[in-house]
Amino acid sequence: MSKTVYSLCFMCSVRCPIKVEVEDGQVKWIEGNPHVPGIEGSLCPRGAAAIGLFNDPQRLQAPMVRTGPRGSGQWKQVSWDEALNLLAEKLQEIIRKYGGRSVVLGERANLATHVSKTFLRCIGSPNHFTHDAICKGSVNTACRSMFGYTDAQIGIDYKNVKHIIFYGRNFFEALEVKPVNFLMEALENGARITYIDPRVTVTATKAHRYFMIRPGTDLALNYALIHVIIREKLYDAGFVERWVEGFSKLEEFVQPYTPEWAEKETGISAVEIVNLAREVAQQKPHVVFHYGYRGASHPNEIYLRRSILILNTLMGSVESKGGIFFKKGPGEVGGKPARKLTEQKDLPKVDEVRFDKVGTEDLPLPDPNHGVGQLLPFAILKEDPYPIKALIANRFEPLMSIPDRGLMERALEKLDLVVTVDIQWSDIAWHSDIVLPESIFLERTDCVQQVNGLKPQMFLRRQAVPPKYDTKPYAIIIKELAAKMGFGKFFPYETMEDLVRWQLEGTGFTLNDFEAKGFVSYTDKQIFWDRENGLKLKTPSKKIEFVSSLLEKAGYPSFPPYEPVMPPPEGQYRLLVGRCAIHTHVSTQNNPYLNEQIPENVLWVNTREAERLGINNGDLVEISSSVGHGQIRALVTDLIHPEAVFMLHGFGHKARLAERCYDKGIADGVLVENRSDMIGGSPALDDTIVTVRRAYTKA
Ligand SMILES: Nc1nc2c(c(=O)[nH]1)N[C@H]1C(S)=C(S)[C@@H](COP(=O)(O)OP(=O)(O)OC[C@H]3O[C@@H](n4cnc5c(=O)[nH]c(N)nc54)[C@H](O)[C@@H]3O)O[C@H]1N2
Ligand SMILES: Nc1nc2c(c(=O)[nH]1)N[C@H]1C(S)=C(S)[C@@H](COP(=O)(O)OP(=O)(O)OC[C@H]3O[C@@H](n4cnc5c(=O)[nH]c(N)nc54)[C@H](O)[C@@H]3O)O[C@H]1N2
Ligand code: SF4
Ligand SMILES: [Mo]
């Protein structure tokens, strides 16, 4: 029997729409959903490797309970009933002794996040966090400080862009299929790319202009760009006049930040800075300064992201074709979004301080919908604001994704209960007491994906094949656990299809409507708001706030003076980290196909520096920071700034049963210090200083 199923990829969390061909319960072929513009058949290498995941005997196959010391690898396979009974019992005991707030649930934001939030409200815990802060918290806060919208509520019209500027946004490697295809289309129509990174990435090689910037100095570049744009009146005066709050303060502030000043700080010539400002201004408002994700993550990140958003606003490229736009929800066309379990009226409210203190005076600005996950080890170790006793990790890997692995390991030791829901042997699963295996995305229907944008839509992940092993969808696992703890009524479904039907009630759409193409649209037309009078800004002033009431009310300046970045001492470097096209974060290194492509990471070292250190290409080097050390092979190259070294994130796994990637390369998180931009919420992942020397013996 063969069938075609429209679904959503989940080899990374971009969730590209896919078409899956199934024959006799086996996945035969996966391609991008041909009905979706910008996808039209395409997949990235990781999406294509999903078949390798489906067939991988090394993935989790049944619930497991630890029998030896934590991390020893001694496990007993148990039934779902046994696992969930044990978990319910342990949680109830902890809640009885320490209160619901002693339980933290951390997850990569996903389609079932509302299920997790519902569960925590049932048990009386405020402690839900997502990966968001660790990924792009400062971008989120910067967007709210300027527009009143989060970054997730803002999009980019790549297809019509005429010039796009990336600050370490490694667009063609750290990729999302649809935006890549749209930008390729724009390139064919003559669009230009400026790429700024201390390292020559694949994106740099596709750019029309590349700046090898001194690491950590992008803010200086931007202050100088703003200086030139204002001095030469290159900005969109009408748009600024109509929509901006605080322009004259900015004008005054950037006076001293000349291109000549920035040249000394950034290493980019003043002439080039002026040229860039003049060139982009010719294309306004179809110009995007990309606000980025992870590139250039330093403790003042919020101000870098704000400066990027200021540049977009000066170009008038807000709510314009080829600019950035506010995403439109179904309400815009009189429709209703899919329901979430958290909307249930009688669900208890929890009014307690969070473990990370987000929303209090200590940490007023990061988004409380996501929290600041990297603060978890500090909260556990210091028992501040109160003792944390249990961690549930779902689709999130605190040991590899929260910086400073040693710190997180010490924190885990203090917990009474560690539970992981995963699809494979991650390091956190390996260090858990109970491991609950989720069915992989090809094996499960998921909650509805509400996709807001120029056209609001809903997508659905549908089960393509039955689970190969004894696994379940997360929303079913939580429902069964909640039922055992007496909260079953807040989870009104037996199957995933029931839950989807419940979510769709009132939207006017049914499950069947997704059959034909895998998605439904609320409208056929793109919705742009009127740039004269129709921008529905959500800031207190209803303007784009260069002078930000959000920041200033919390006691932070809108334009802090620039603080120079000191070059590291000799033999020391700023450690930069990032992604490649072949792997997803820490998830795919054990995939049989992807592991074959890139089995371990190497350390990029600048050629001149390598000579000085006596390091040849391929040598084993010792790398150390204030929090950890390790050994890794050197890649000696001219393609990186002499003040920096670089390694791929995601290697150095320590779970023995993930055999292909076990102990291959090293984890950047062992070295990266756990320091954050405490205004915006992101960890400063590119800011740790490391010492590099040749290793004479293998550790
Ligand atoms: N293939 C693949 N694609 C992905 C992902 C994946 O895991 N794999 N993950 C997705 C996710 S969740 C995210 S957040 C995005 C991440 O997307 P990006 O943020 O584009 O990805 P990174 O690989 O982290 O790239 C960071 C770049 O910043 C550079 N950098 C470091 N310091 C500085 C600096 O001071 N200035 C400048 N200008 N650059 C600097 C680094 O050299 C590096 O090249 O990718 C998404 N897409
Ligand atoms: N040191 C350092 N830390 C970082 C980064 C970095 O570059 N360096 N990058 C940061 C960024 S941008 C991000 S977005 C985060 C990402 O952090 P994470 O979300 O922790 O990373 P992922 O690799 O996406 O996935 C984590 C876990 O999800 C599991 N998983 C995959 N699919 C499923 C599924 O269908 N169900 C379940 N239950 N589990 C599944 C994987 O097996 C893996 O163990 O990390 C951040 N942390
Ligand atoms: S970007 Fe690649 S891995 Fe991520 S969802 Fe799309 S096809 Fe899958
Ligand atoms: Mo991310």
C-alpha cells in the first residue's frame, strides 16, 4: 500500500512543509511540499536525512529508568505505565515537600508548548522556559523595545529585497529553506548582499561585499553607519517624521561616532563604511539590515540588535515590500486562530516569582513567555529564589545548549529528579532518572501550527508512518501523566487527532481541510498595513521608539556610549561558535547520513597566529577557557580574523549509546562561559576568551 502524506519536517525547528511518500509502512521519499511557494520540492540535507533517523536502531525505543548512579549508563526498560506511575509518584512527593514551583520544565518552543504550560499550571509551577532566550532573547527584547512586537511577530520580505546586510547571520549555512529560496530569487533579480563576520562563511562567499570585522565591534560599525546616514540625510525623512520617537536624541548621540573613529575599532575602512551607507540608501525602502539570531553575541547584544532595527527604520523599510513587516494573524481577516489548552477558563493561575526572576526588578525586560533558560544552573545551585528539585527536559538539551557544561552538571547533581523526553540518547537523557521516548515527527500527528505572516495560515504535521518502536507523541505522554496526577480534565483528548479537532473548533476549518495540500489559508492576498497611517505599533507612544520607554522605565539608557572592545592578549582568542548546513545544533551528529558528512568539529585558527603558536593544519591543539578545556584538531586558515578562533557547535557528545557521535570533537559549551546580556536576555555565546596551544600528548 502506498500513500502520500503532507506534513512538517522536524529535523530542525524551522518546520518546512513536506510531502512524504509511504509504502508498506516504510518512508520511501521525502521532499518539500510542492504546493508551498518558496518550498516547491526543496529540502535541506538534514530534512533529507530524516529517513536515516526513522531507520536508526540507536534511537530511543522504549521508556527507560535508571538503575545505577546518574550518568553511569545502567538502565532498565519499563512499560509506559510503569514509567509514568513512577514519574507521577516522584513529582507528587516533590510537590508535597517543596511546592509546585520546585519543578522546572524546559523545552525548545514547539507545537505542543501549550500542553507543557497547561501541565505546569495544573501543578502550580511558574517555571516553564523555552530555548528562546538562549537563541535570540536579545533580538526579541530589542524588537519589543522598538515596535512593541517580538521578533517572532516580525518577518522579512526576502523575495523583494534589493540589498540585505547580514551581521554574522550565516544565511546559507544556518539555513531555513523558504527564506533561502526567496533570497536566491531576489539575487537573480539583482539584489545585493553585504556580509559582516570575523569569519569567511559560505554566506560571505555569496556576498557582493564582505567585511572581516574585528569580533565584538559591530555596534561601532552601526553607530558610524547611522552617523553617515543622518549627516548626509540619506534616511527616509517622511517615514521618520511620521513614525519615529526620539530621532533628534539619536542624531545628537551619534555625532562623535564618525567612520574614521569606527575604522580604528572595527578594522573596516572609513571609506567602505561611507560607501555602504550611500549604496543601501539608494535602494530604500527595499533594504533589510538583518537583526540576526546568534551571530555577534556579546554582553551588550541588545544595543547591537536595536542599532540594526534603527537602521531599518531610517531606511523606511518597515512594512514595505522588500523590507521587514509585521506578521498578520487570522484576526486581520475576521478569522480565529487554533485554540490552545492554556485558554481553558478554569485552568489554575500561577502567580509566583520564576526561577530566573524574569518580570521582577532583577530581570525586567526578557520575555516572560519564554524565560531565560541559561540562568537555570545558578537558580539550582544558589537555591535562589527558592529550591528547585525537579527538571523535565523536553526536546531541549541543557547539558549541551546551556553554556558552561561543568556548571550545568553540578546543578543537575543537586536535583532529586531529572526527566527527559527525547527521540534519541542525548547527554541529558543519559543523565536522567527517567527517559521517555517521543515518536519521531514522521510517526506522529502534532498540534496545529498557526503561521502568521503576510497571509495567515495553519499547517499540520500528520503521522506518515506508525511508530517503529514503543514511543508516543509528547502531548499524549503529558496527558497520561496528568491523568495519573488527577488533572486529566484539562487534557480533553485521547488521540492527537482529537486534540487537533479541539484546537480547530471555532476556526471554520476541519482536519479534512488539510488533506489536499497540508495547510489552509485564511486569505489569498498579502496584507500590508498602510505606511501613512496604518502601522499598528504596540509601544506606549504608538511610534517606533528610538528612545525606548521599555528600556528607560526599567532604568536602562536607549543609547549607551560605546565601550571599546580590547583585543585579547597574545596567544588568546575570542571563541566564536556557530552552525553548518549539515547539522542541527546538538541533534543530528548521530544521524547515519549526516555523521558521515561531518563527523567531528575542528578549530579554525588564523594562519599568522598558527605560525606564531607553532601549529600546523590538522595538529591536535589544547584549548582552554576560565570554565573548561579540551583537545581538538586545528584548521589553519586565512579565512578568520586573527583575534578569533571558531568551532562548530553540537559535537563532543558523551552518551555512549549514541555510538556514531560519542566523544567525537568537543562541545563548545564546555568552554563558553555562562554570561548574559542581562537587559535583552541572550547568553554572550561569542565572547569567551580562550587560550590555544599545541597539544603534545592526546588527553
Ligand atoms: N543547518 C542549520 N541551520 C540552522 C540551525 C542549525 O542548527 N543548522 N539552527 C537554526 C537556529 S535555531 C538558529 S538560531 C539560526 C542561527 O543562525 P546564525 O545566527 O546565522 O548562525 P550561526 O551559525 O550561529 O552564525 C553565527 C555567525 O556569527 C559570527 N560571529 C561571531 N561573532 C561575531 C561578531 O562579533 N560579529 C559578527 N558580525 N559576526 C560574528 C560567527 O563567526 C558565525 O559565522 O540558524 C537556524 N538554522
Ligand atoms: N554553546 C552553545 N550553546 C547554544 C548554542 C551555541 O551555538 N553554542 N546555540 C543556541 C541556539 S541558537 C539554540 S536554538 C539552542 C538549541 O538548543 P536545543 O533545543 O537544546 O538543541 P537541539 O539540537 O535543537 O535539540 C535538543 C534536543 O531535542 C531532541 N529532539 C529532536 N527532535 C525531537 C522530537 O521530535 N521530540 C523530542 N522530544 N525531542 C527531540 C534532540 O535529540 C536533542 O537532544 O541552543 C543554544 N545553545
Ligand atoms: S530547514 Fe531543513 S531540517 Fe529544518 S525543517 Fe526545513 S528541511 Fe527540515
Ligand atoms: Mo537558535
